[in-house]
Amino acid sequence: MKKIVAIYPGSFDPPTNGHLDLIERGSKIFDELIVAVLRNTEKSPLFSLPERLHMLEAMTEDFSNVRVDSFDGLTMDYAVKVNAGAVLRGIRAISDYEYELQMALMNRKLQPAVETVFMMPAEQYSYLSSRLVREIAQLGGSVKDLVPELVEQRLKEKLDPAIKLQHAREPKPRKRG
Ligand code: PNS
């Protein structure tokens, strides 16, 4: 039987428990799921591409049929490149629907053979977004239970001035040669 490869595209700045919930659900219905991080979502993302890839790789290491990759350009061109038959997107609330419908229909126009599949994350993540996580963390609030522990730690390291200072004071490894 034909294997169904799906991509789960997004900016993941940072990845949240809502993303993880969707990845888990997607991994159960697709043979292979590729979490595809868009390279240039915003001019100045909070986390660099390697940082986002590293967090997602750590978060998904227990899912044997999930891998993490990055892409540039059109999602549909990337889908064709990796032979994906489906694009996975999460819908949290009705407010997501209009934008997601528009994107799904445009993607279908670009590439009729690739289907968009919508899944709903668990209810407790229905109000969760990367943008809100960034805002809460930047203003000193707690993002516990909203993101995996590793992401919480990375946010602290990036945003806590004391930790930043400590890192700046740490002696840098000397370059050889
Ligand atoms: O995490 P996001 O911001 O909801 O992800 C949006 C994303 C990356 C899926 C969307 O912006 C996208 O597909 N961008 C790639 C460029 C593209 O294909 N644009 C046409 C969409 S119809």
C-alpha cells in the first residue's frame, strides 16, 4: 500500500505544547510526518532557524515516523519535493478557520494533488499561540505548561537578563589554529 507522507509547516517561533499535541496526532494517522520549519517567516524571529530545529528535534525524538526539516519558498513546492500527499494544519478556534481555509484553497490551486488535513489540538491548547508565548515570556510571565521544558529553558536563557549576563561573562572557547 502507498505510504502517506505529510508535512506540518509553520514558523514554530517557538514550538509549543499545542504544536507537540498536533505532531503526536499527525504521527498516528500518517506513515511519515515531516515538521517543516519555514526559514524566513519574520525578519527578526526570536529564535534562529538552528535553535528552532534543535528544539523540535528534541521534542519529537520519541516519534519514530517524525522528522524535522526546514524549507524556503512555497510550501507546495516543498511538499512536491518531499513527495508529500498531505499538509497538516491545526485549527484551534473558528477564528483560525478563515485564514486556514484561504491558505488551503490557494495551496490546492497551486498543487491539486496535495490535500490539506486539519486537526484540532486538545482543548487546553485552543488559546495557545507562539505569539502569545513570546509576549508572555518577554514580559516576564510564566509559560509553564504552555511549552515543553526545554523550550521554557531556552526562553529563559534568551530573555532573562541575569542569565544573558552570566553567558556573556563565561569565557569563550578559544579558537584553534
Ligand atoms: O506558523 P504559521 O505562521 O501559521 O505558518 C504559516 C505557513 C508557514 C504555513 C505559511 O506562511 C506558508 O505556507 N508559507 C510559505 C509560503 C507559501 O507557500 N505561501 C503561500 C500560502 S497559500
